[in-house]
Amino acid sequence: MIESVLVAEQRPSANVVALPARNRKLDQWICYWSIPFFYSAFSLIFVVLGGIMPPQSPTASPAEIVAYITRPDLSVGMALLALTLGLASLSSGVIVVQMKRMEGVSPVLPYAYLAALAVAGVPGCLFPAFMFSLGALRPDYSAKIHVMLYDFGFLSFVGSLGCFIVQYLVFAIAIFLDRRGIFPRWLAYFTIWALVTELVAVPVWVTRTGAFAWNGMLSFWLGTAIFVGWEFSLCICLHRAIKDQPLGELAQGATSV
Amino acid sequence: MWFFVIGDLWIFACYFIGYSYDRAHDASAFLDGQRLLSPGMGVLNTAILLTSSLFVALCAQATRAGDITIASRFIALGGTCGAAFLVTKVIEWHAEVSAGFPPSTYPFFTYYFTLTGLHFLHVLLGLLILALGWRELRKSTKPRAEFVEASATYWHMVDSLWIAIFAALYLMR
Amino acid sequence: MNTRDQSICLWLVPFFGALFLVGFRACPQFFLSMSPTMTAEQVATFYRDNLGAIRTSMILLNVIGIGFLPFFMVIVAQMMRMATPSRAFAYSYLSAAASGGTLFALANLAWLNAAARPERDPQLTMLLNDLGWLSLVAPVGFIIAQNLCLALSIYMDARPKPVFPHWVGHFNVVTALLMGPGAFAIVHKSGPLAWNGWLSLWVRMATFAVYVAVMFLVARSAIKEQTVEESFSVPPGVVA
Amino acid sequence: MTAYLRSSLTVVWFLLVAVTFVSWWVGTGGGRGGSDVSVSITIAVVAIALLKTRFVFSHFMEVRTGPSWLRASCNGWLAGVALILLAFYEYRLQAEHFR
């Protein structure tokens, strides 16, 4: 049974180009360093330019909404987002590589992670971008259309839950099953908290005031705090995982089809 | 496991901050909502969870003493009580929803459903962990006491959280 | 390779499946016959009257929306075990499954947004409602592509004992055909092909339910098969 | 099994259940009915919950025999939660007083 990708990667093949040892992790490091770069761009766009984080008030009046959504800053932010969005996929690339190294984990979990993130990008990030760009493009839409775009933008930004839940779920399961300890256990526990905070965002669909509204202390702030903590921990663990990966494990040009 | 337990406790503490803060701002509305709960059900829930905690604690003792058969029986009893808790909770929710207290009518009920719902998920996860502990006791030739102890620790945390929720949601005035 | 994670993903199916059934049963759009011929006013009234049920069921479906994704990845992993010339179909299946899940998320968000502000202008509620229906019912292309890729892989599987039996290939072709008519909900506002018609909605939903149930069973036996096979084979490192 | 049931844990369990009933009785107004704001009831109820959780931590979770950082963090959490519940409660009373 030569099913595992790992085996195929280890098998030397005729058209191998031997890379110098110091370059063998180059692709992973590029993906890795895209994460801080992406999140800097992300915070510039969402916090500084867009005013999307922290979210605007769910109870804003139509006039306030129109004023917010037609701000030029927002449209510049959305254009930058359209430009840099693809960086989000680079991080899943390197995480999948590390997940595939795990022992006791078949490709199922890394692929589910990949697919869940591919889904999540659309409702969690692209929809808000579409909605706000639409509003910014045409200030002369009627106010009620701006209100709809605003609702749709913020609610899909804060309230798209299922895709992230699956992503966290498969990641935590993979860490627990892994017998090689690629990622530490505590990262799995942290991932479960992140999963739970997604669930706590459920009331944003029902309530517009208080701690569970889309800008509320529990639905937004606690969830964001835990997400930021999770992302930092992930970066630390990922850094260690790439650094500790033995060079002999790395592909030298041949891959399985 | 201790990392998870302590962290989880603090995350719940954040929910308590939100609850107390909002409650302080709209005390009478919260009290109106609270009056609609049945504290009797809360007492029943607490008693069930305390009992299950007792069984799980005894299981940890028995595991350390090497009485594996007895330990596995205790952990099964604890799990059964946990399942009973879930059943009573679902009955209670059903009664409340059919009596017409959707989360949006009273701010209190948003917290009530979120906190009890989260706790419900913890119980589910706890049951899964207890089941893994049970399997360790039944299947493994030499069960790891630390594994069983870790699952017991998690279960007691679920119990402690419920005690705090019970006081904050059902009884506090 | 270990099959434990595949079993875990497999057993997520009954869990999420049960929740899906609850969610769909609780959803008034399906069971109170929401017709495409309704006027904007009627749609807005429908949302106002059934607000609680729409929100509850849609929130549930939001949370569990792509719960079957890990299961589809189990099928991908099984497709990779097949003795096919390359893994092209497996990768296509993966990408189609992810895109199909995205469309479900889109439908769900559109309906949730329609219910988020019941006092909205009826025209806009109708727009959101239509967006939800069309993105749920019409884009059957991804699930059809998924099923056909799987069917072709099964037909091409040259193993002496195939990963999935031959009939599963036929079954996938048939289910793809049964789900196909949904696409025409874009053209029809009444009759069996409208989005609430028996062909577009009910046959399609029933087919999907049967499909998941059958694939659950065959995937289960394929995983068992894999476990047995691997316990007799040499560890991967030795082969290399 | 009965040998284990005769341990001190069972006594702790019995006390905890008994105290739960007491807090029910206190929380519903001590038999006097009524369900208005009450400082004394709230303080009593939170104190009982604190006590119960502490017992669960120390006896069931066996924090008692654990390292000092563990004891400290568990006690810290208990104090923190009690403080949160009561401090905001007190804040509300003050706010109402000045209204």
C-alpha cells in the first residue's frame, strides 16, 4: 500500500532537483510570514480604514448608516481588501502541510480544514466586502438599500459560524489524534474555546442591543479577543513546527499526483 | 487538562461579567424574566450533577486503588447522571419555549439560553470525555490513572460551573 | 495510515444529519409552502408571521451548515485509494464539495438577513428571500459534478477488489440525474420545476438525504476494508 | 462499591445537596414568598454558591492536594466570580440610590 503522500514524497525519483538544505523550507516560511503580513493589512483595512472592527452600531439610524457606508475611507479599504485577500489562503497551505505530517491522521482532516477555510473566506470576508463596496460605489442608492447592505455586511462578518466551526473542529481533532506531537495539546484546547466563542455569536441574529448584539461585549469583543489569542498561539506553534521539521522529510522536487 | 479547565473557568467568568453588567443596568427587566424560571428544576439539575460528580470522584479513588471494575461502574453511573441532566434540561427548555419566552423578548432570556446552552455543550463534551475514560478502564489492560483523573477533573469543572450558573440565573435577586 | 480520523469524520454524519433533519423540519419556508408567485407584501408578511421559526431553524442551519464537509473528505480519501490513473477526480470532488458548501452558506445568510429586520421594505425582503431560494435550489452543478466524479472514479477503479462496489457508481449517476432538475427553478415560477415544486425541491432533498445515508454505509465498509488491508501491509517507511 | 460509598466524599456530597435545598429556600424568599430585589438574599445565595464550588474544587477535583499555583488559581477564580456578581450588584444599588 503506497497510499500516503508522505511516502511518495520520500521516494527519490529520476527528475529530482536537489535543493540546497537552507532552501528546503523556503516555501513554508513564505507562507508562514504571509500571516503577520496579512493580518497587518487586515487590521489596517478593517480597523483603521473601514471602521468594521469594532463594528458600527446595529441600532444606527438610516442617516448614520448612509453616512458610514458612503465614506471614502471605506471604499479605499475595500479596494485594498480586494487586493490582499488572497494572502489568507497562504496560511492554510502551510497549516495543511504541517497537519499532513501528523502521525495517525490521514489526509481527511487536512483536506477538511482546507475546504472549510475555502468556504469560510466567502461568507466571512467576501460578502461584507461586496456589501460595503456596493454601498460605497453608489451613495445615491436609497437609504433602505444602504441599510440592507449594512445589515448584510456586518451580520455575515460576525455571524457566519458553521464554516469556522468545522475548521476549528477538524483542527482540534487532528491535534488530539496526532501521536507525533506536531502541535502541542494546549493549542487544541485553545481551538475548542475559539469554537465555543463562534457559538456564542449566535444571538447576533436575534438581538440588536446589549452584550450579544453584533458589536456586543460577548459576541464581538470576547470572541475577537479569543480569536486574536488563538491566532498568536497558532503562529508560535506553527513556527516551532516548521523549525523542528527534519530536513530529510522534505520533498526534493517530486510529488505524487 | 488543567490548562483547559482554568482557561474555561475564566472564559465563563467573562460571561458572568456581561451578565452582571447588563443586569445592573436593567434590574427590573432581568428580575421579571427570572421570575418565569422554575427554581425547582434548577435544584433538581444541581442535585443530579452533584451526584454524578460524587460518582466520578469515587471512580478516581477506585482507579487509584486499582479496583478497575468498580471504577468503571462508578464512571458509568456518573455518565448516566450526566445524561439525565441533559434530559431534564431539554424538558425545561421545551417548557420555557412553548410558554413563549423567546430569547429576544427578555434580555434575561438571551443570557439564560446562552449560558445554559453553553453549559449544555460542556456537559456533552464532558460525557464524551467520560466515555473515553470509561473505555480506558474497560478496554485497556493497564488503565492510565492520569487519564481517568483528567476526565474526572473536567467533569467536576462542569459541575462547578453549573453551581455558579444556578446561583446567578435562578436565585440571585 | 490510520483510519481512526476517518471513522470520527464518518460518525459526524449521523450527528449532523439528525440536526439537519430537525433544522429542515423546523423551517417554515419549506413546510408552509412558500411559493415563488407570492407578492412582495405576502413575502414580508410571511417573514413577520414566522419570524421565530425562521430564525431558529436558520441559525441552526448556519451552525451545522457545512457539517457534512468532513464526511465528503472521507470520500475523497477513499477515492485516493482507488487504482485510478491519477487523483484528478478526487481533487475535483474536493473542490466541488467546498464550493457547494459555500452556496449553502450564501442561501442561509440571505434568509437570515431577510429575517433580521422584519420591518424592512417588502421589495428588499423579497429580494433577499429570492436570493436565498435560488442559491439553495438552483446551483445543483456542484453536487452533480461531485457525484459524477465519484462515479467515474468508481468505474475506473482497477483494483481487484474495488474500494466502492460497482453499483455505487450507478447510484451516483442516478442521484445526479434526480438532483439535476432543480437548476430550472431559475426559469419556472410554478409547477414541479418551481423552487417549491415536487421535482425541484422535494425529490432533490429526498435524494440528498438518501444519498448521504447510502454513502455513509458504503464509506463505513470501505474504511473497515482499509483498516484490514493496512494491518496486513508493510509499514509505509519500509516500502520506500 | 459500598466500601467506597462509605467514604468522606459521600458526606461532602450530602452536605452539598442539603445546602442546595437551603439556597433554594433562601432564594425563593425563605418561605415568606415575594420576589423583589433583596440584598441579603443575593449575598446569601452567592456565598452559598461560593462555598459549594469551593468544596467541589477541593474535595472532588482534589485541588486540596494539588500544587500551590493550582490552589491559588482556583481560589482566585472563586473570588473573582463572587466579586463580579456582587460588585455589579452593589453598583446597581448605588445607581438606583442616586436616581
